[in-house]
Amino acid sequence: MGGDQASTIRRLAHWKCQLRTSGAESDGKAQRYREEAGTLAALADKDAVLVGQAELLRSMLEGVARDAMLAGRREIEVGIAAITATLRKL
């Protein structure tokens, strides 16, 4: 076999080995993603709840004067407690 042919065969063997390895890695990653799908969905649901709670708190305070915020302090504390409780459920 000539030098060029041997070199070509070595390169093809190397590429074939890389393809096998990358396929195995891809299969492993895909399996891991399938296994984690439930966890990721639960986290996405919690994120949606947290975003809603934070938006509610923000809307309660937007454009409100400092004195009015202090007067409504209890409602703010309840909102922060709800966010804290949601975070602890994670």
C-alpha cells in the first residue's frame, strides 16, 4: 500500500472512531436529558410561580409613595413570605 493510501485509511479509521464516540456521548446526553425532564419541568413550573409572585409584588409597589409603602408594609411582608415559601419548596 502506498503512503497516501495508508494515510487515508488512518484518517478514515480515526473519523470512524470519532463518530462512534460522539454517537455514544450523544446517546448518553440524550438519556440524561430524558431522565432530567421531570426535574426541569418542575423547575420551570416553580419559575412561573416565582415570576407571578414577583410581578404581583412589583405591581403593588410601582408608583407608590414611600409613606404608602410603609402603610402597606404587612401586604409587602406577606408577598415576600410567599416568595420565600415557594423557594423553600424547591
